[in-house]
Amino acid sequence: MPTSKHMQLVSKSRAACLSAVETYNRASALYREETFAILMINAWELLLKARIIKENGGKASAIHEFRARKKKDGSPSKLKEVKRTRSMTPMTIGIDRSWKLVSGYASDRIDQACIANIEALLEIRDSATHFVATDALLRKKLTEISMAAVRNYVTAAQAWFGLSFSDLNIASIPISFDLDQKVVDAVAKKSSDAVTKFLVHMEKVEAGLPPASSDFAFTVRIDFDLIKKKDDAAVKASVVGGAEADLTLMVEGDKVPPGFTWTYDELIKKLKERYADFKQNAEFHERMKPVKADKKLCYERFLDPERRKGGRKAFFNPNALKAFDAHYERKSATLFEPEPGPS
């Protein structure tokens, strides 16, 4: 079965995201922050357009740019025609028009924090020629924006298309010698005019965002402390899994680790959307047991996190959907698991 148009865009989008992260993770790479911004903008634009096509029944024309036709006398007509590129292929809408459309959907839409983060990537790309000097304060801010960009992208891609990112080493992005807070503070007053203007602008944007809770973020702040003795309050990290090991953060208290975005009810909703023969019966509850026991797929938090007593509430990673593919019939093919063709 041929791959749908929107999933072809998702494939290219995911590849762009992986390339962006790989570039950023190479500490010796030149122009890495700017290259990351360019690739992540491309990844976001393709993902947003894939969502628009999906919402419009798979019609590629949903992302085409239209303009008024010209009459014989040269005046504009009320009829519209597709605007075309130099090679005469259909021109598509820009990323700004794309995020406006997706932000207006009834469900699974992006919000202002996510849009502001994408706009920050555009600003990084457009201001790249002014960032000619190494500036620790600038690189710290770029890292915080970049980390949030990947986090937002993964959240959206998993919610919209159920993608897996087990091969995306997102945890290594902030682990950089550029983030030494003492060095940042020491050079804060030595920034160039262009850098200062950029940082002031970013502060104003962040301050103007609504305080409402969201699955998306404008920036992600990363702080590191050296712990010389065992501390029960410290965040613990452990590698779990086999050949495709993931880095899982075990967070104490009332904080839910990143990636565990679905409640039980939300997981059930996604299962009903994904499978044609799904039933919430005894067999399903048996199949849920290994999912709940898998630390990569389920995180349980105490309802009273301070005393660590009482009942627990489960939060699930979207990758939990994959655990049910062998038991239920998919409603439609996906990019990574197409329907089998005739033998």
C-alpha cells in the first residue's frame, strides 16, 4: 500500500529533526546552533504541513498557496489559481500560516509557547550573521531554546502521528561545557550589541507569554550541581532497555518525567482512535500489566507525593501504543508500519 502524502512529509520532518540533534550534539561542529535552528525550522514546517493535510482528508492542496487569476486586461479575477515556483511546481504556504492553522484546531493544537519557540528559532536563523563571536550567555540561551524546540517537536509528533523517538538522544543536548553558570555570569556584561538586543528580545517574549500550564515550552532551563554525597532529593538517571537503551529520568516528588504525557483515560482514547477492534475488556487489562511494569512506558506518581502514601496515578509515554499493535487491527497504515501488500 503506497504511503500517504502526509506521512511522506512526516518522514522527511523526522529526518530533519534527527539531523538537527546530531549536529547539535557534536561539540566540535562549527556553526552548530545556527545549523540546528535551520534544520529544526524545516522539521517543524514539514510536521505542521503534514498535520494540515491529515486534517483535510489527505488533500495536498490544503497547503498550496493560491492567488487571484488575471483577466485578459491584466486586472485580478475573483477566481483563484495555485501559485507556482520557478520550476512550475505548486508553492506551499509558509510556516507562519501553517502554525496559525494548527493552533486553531479543536484538539491536539499547538499554543503560544510553542509558536514563540519556533519564532525564536527563526530569529536565531535570521540573526546568525551577527553572532560572530563566542558568547557564553548567548550560547546558554540558544541551548535553552533548542532543548525546548526538540521537546515540543517530540510532544507534537507523538500526539499527532504516534511516532517513536527511541533513536533520538535528546538527553545529551544540554550536557555541554558551554553551560557553566559561573562563566556565563562572568561574561554577561561583555556581550556585543547584537547579542544584547537578541537576549533582551527573548526575555520580553518569554515575559509576555500566558502563565497557563501547557505541554509546550518556550525555553527549558538546565542547571547542573555537583553532588559530593548521596542526596535523596537529587534527580536520579538510569539507563534502561536492551539494544535500544533509553535514558530515563527518575524524578522524586510530584514531578512527572518528560515524555509521560498521557493519563490512563488519554491512553484509552488514543487506543480507540488507533485500532478498529479495540475493546476495553479482560484481555485488554491483562495486556496492560506489562505496559504498567515497563519504566520506559509508564510512570506512577503518589497522589500524596510529599508523604509518599495513598494511591498512585499512572502517566504513560505515547510509545505505549506500540505494545498493542500485535493484538489489535490498525485502522490505517502508518509510515513505519505499512499495511502488508499482496503476497
